[in-house]
Amino acid sequence: MKCPFCEHTESKVLDSRSTEDDEQIRRRRECLKCGSRFTTYEKIEKIPIYVIKRDGTRQIFSREKLLGGLMKACEKRPVPVATLEKAVDEIEAQLYNSLDLEITSKLIGELAMAKLKDIDEVAYVRFASVYRQFADVESFKKELSKLLGEKKYNSESRR
């Protein structure tokens, strides 16, 4: 690690601790040449995941884009942003844990819909209508019927 004051390459670590989010390690260092102290941060380098879109193009996975889509689906719904951020955290972890460097947008959409179904059914239907690109009212009704059928089945099985 190069000293920011004298550019000497040797220093000693005085203190190490995790940051509040446990995503990085903060290190206090002292230059062995000039004695100046400085702070460095160390974090895990994430290999980017590429999303293969429907048209075959590829782009780097964007957590912000996924969160934006979920927030749009939950607009004017009583869903806290923290709940959506947690859902995005879980989806992102699932994607990185799969160890695939290329993921289809279809998989991300399915994971997002599964999370929304548990969070808010209206938001789920909104997201599904955009994601699945319903061609007509009939296909939209089929999705609603499927959702209502699952809801009825779940309430009966709890009895």
C-alpha cells in the first residue's frame, strides 16, 4: 500500500475493523518511512453478472434497475422501501450464489415476481402485467384466476 504523503510502499497496520454494513474492512495504517497515518478500505471484488435480455443483448446486472422495477410495481401501495431492498438483496444473493456469470432476464423477472407475490399481490399483478407483456385482457384474467386459485387453496389448507 503506497503512502498518500510520501509514496513509500511499506506501512504497518495499526487497527482493523469491519464497517457498519460488514461489507468492508477499514484499516488504519502508518507509513514506515514518514510516520504519517492513513486509512484504507478493503472489500470483496464481485465478478459482474451479465443479464441476457429477450432480444439477445447483454448488460451488466443492475441492482438499482431491479429495485426501481419493484418500486414502480409497489407505487401507492403500503410497502416499505426496506422490504423491497431486502427482496433485492435476496434476489442478488441468489444470483451470485448460482455461480453463473450470465443470467437471463426471464429468471430475474421470475424471482422478482415470486418475491412480490409474498409482499403484495396488487404489486405482483402490476409487475406481472408488464413483465409477461399480456397481449389481451383474457391472458390478464388467466393470471388473476391463477392467483386467486392459489390464494383460495392456501386459505383452505390452513384450516
